Amino acid sequence: MPALKKIALTVTSAALLSGFVLSPASAADKDKSDDKQPKPPSMMSTLGGEQLGKAGTQVNLGPGAPVLPKELTGRSWIVADAENGDVLAAHNSHWRLPPASTMKMLFADTVLPALQPTTLTHKVTESELAGVGEGSSLVGIKEDHTYTVHDLWLGVFLRSGNDAVHVLSEMYGGVPKTVAAMQKHAEELQALDTRVVSPDGYDAPRQVSSAYDLTLIARSGLQKKDFREYAATASADFPGEEKKGKKRDSFEIQNTNRLITGDIGVDPYQGIAGVKNGYTTHAGNTFTGVAERNGKVLLVTVMNPSAEESHAVYKEAAHLLDWGFAASGKVTPVGELVPPKSVDTGTATGGKGAAPAAGADQGSGGQAEATHASAASDGSSGVGIALAIIGGLLVFLAGGVFLVNRRWPLTGLARRTPPTADPAEPVDPAASAAPSAPSAPSDKS
């Protein structure tokens, strides 16, 4: 064999061998990198159904059902029917993860009945603001200034203000008492993945919830008229600084839920009606939303999607809602949202059980006298229907009461245009600043 040919064969063989050797090594490096990503537990709660305890995506597609959206990056998510409690699809829905400001849904559902919106004023003390975490999202409450309970709830729901949460917690009896009450209420709702450490969702050791639990909590909160009104409020006037001898000014605050308000790269979602978004460096972005379309009301929760895409939590929630509305009636549920213990006559895995009498709207008050932006759709905005009461009047769909579990009432679906956004944890770098609000520490919940 000529020497030149021998050399060519030697070089070719070496190249092939290096390929065989190096290719597996680079694949191993990739697997090693993937191993650094958090993985869901192999065993999770089966509350609501056996499939919900399995890792990965759970869906039972029937004839004509659309496939799930591609490129969903949330570590955990769930899509459920708010009326009958059917879980249409889920992904690691019982994975216990940091909830960020979505924890404020549990705070409001627990405390609202005791601290009803009122025009009575409360003077804020220095000690009431002392426990607010560094870098928290704030509505701009100042010590030695007076605010109504209504003002404070606007601060919680619209600006995800940890300062408002702490003042209300002190009015409720203190942060420890509030945390204990929230934990007890979570257990009553069968939100058993949830552990409460801070009332505002601010990062704290061992504070966790799950997509399943946050959806249960939102569903409970939406039984309350005030909760629905605040969650769907797009914008409102908030009291500013008190100056001696001058009339107190106010400034506008906007809801931080970008599926209501919209943002660069995020369109307002048709039919959105709240509920709550959040962000912390530890939790990433979290979001629970409720939307109505053609008489169907769905709940969706997304936890910690990829940080590589701006506003991924809203985009993935919108895609899942679109899928849910298209798939409704064409999939076999993978589980159910269980009712609270006090109305559950089923087994430990849930059961729809008995529920309060139809029409018994839980909680009262309903004094969300905020300045609602775009209260009715102009026919071209495509913003849809919000879960709220306009002018303090209940509006019933189909001339009657909207039932959860076909017994649990979710009343007051009213047509209006929603715009909102929410910060309640360390400020999301992608989040834009609230217009017309005074400068304040960012959003950490």
C-alpha cells in the first residue's frame, strides 16, 4: 500500500475514533447539566386523583381534543374547570414550590371576612411596617398616615404591596396570628401542600405551596364578593402624602396582572378576571388566573417557567387557557379540585360532597369603590369578561347563580374590560414600573 494512502487511512481512522470518544463525553456533559435542574419528587400527593400524584404531564385526550401547547416550561401547572372542579390537565401539580405573591390569595381569603372594606381610617405606626422584607413590592404606605381598610386591600390586590399586607396583619392581631390562621384555613381547604411562613409570600425557609393548592385557594377566594371585585380591578386612586393645611393628593395604581393590563409582548387576555401573580428570585414567576369564555370558567396556575423568555408565566398561562377552552368536553379529567373539609363527604382523595346552599355568597362587604379603568369593552379591545361587581351590584349569568361543583357559588360575573399587573416579591427584572406611582422598593412577595 502506498505510504500516502496509509497516512490518509490513519488520519481518517483517528478522526472517526475521536468522534466516537468525544460524542458520548459531550452527551454526558449535557446530562450532567440537566441533572442540576430541580426534579419533582417521585412520590407526590394524590389528593384529587391518582394521576395528579404522578410526575410529568398528565392529560387524557379524547376524540377531537387539541394537543397541549408546545414548549411549556413551567415546573408545575394545572388547568381546571372552576364550575365542576374537573382538572383537565396538569404537570407536577402537587410539586411543593415557593409560591411568591400568589400566597396573598390565601392571605386575602383568610383575613377579608374579618377586615371588611370600610371607610373608617387607620393610622399606620412604625412597628406595623417594621417586618416588611427588604426589596419588597410596596404600594407606598407611610407611617403616621391614615388609610381606610378599603385602601389597604387595594394595595394588596393591585400593587401586591407587602406594606399593606403587614398593616392588615397587625390589625388582624399580628403576623404570627395571621400566619397561623392562614395555615389553618389552608388545611380546611385541603391545600395540604401549603406551608405558610410569611403572610405576603416573601421568600422564607420552608414556605411552599403547589399549583394544585393555589388553584384551590383561588377557587375559594372567588366565592367572596370583595375578593372578586378587588382581583378584577384594573386601576384605582390611592391616598398620597398628607401635608398640613393642604388637601391630600392621590395617585393612580394599576393591577400588576399583565393578562389584565397587558404589557410589551403580552396582550390582555379575553375574559380574564384576575387572580394573582408573583415573583421572587427563589420562586421565579408564579401566576394563578381565572377566565370566562362562552359561559365556561377556567382556572390556571403556572409556577416557575423558564426565565429565558420575557413574561413567560403570562404567555404560558394564556396558552393553557386557550387549550382548556378548546379541550373542554373533549378530554377525560385527570383529577378534581376537592372541596373544603367542612363540605367534603367524600374519601381522603376528595369527593365533591355537599356544599353551601346555592347563592350563599361567602363573605360580604363588596365596597371596592375603586376607579375601574375600562369598565366595559369597546367591542374592539378583545379584553372580555371580568369577574367583578360593577357599581356594587351582582350580575348573574344565565339569570341565576354560577355554581362551583354545581353547588358552590361563584357569583357576580360581570362584563368589563380588565387591565392589571402585580408585583409582590423581589422585583422581576422584566417587569415595568407602575405608572403614576411614587418611587418605592420593588416587588418581592
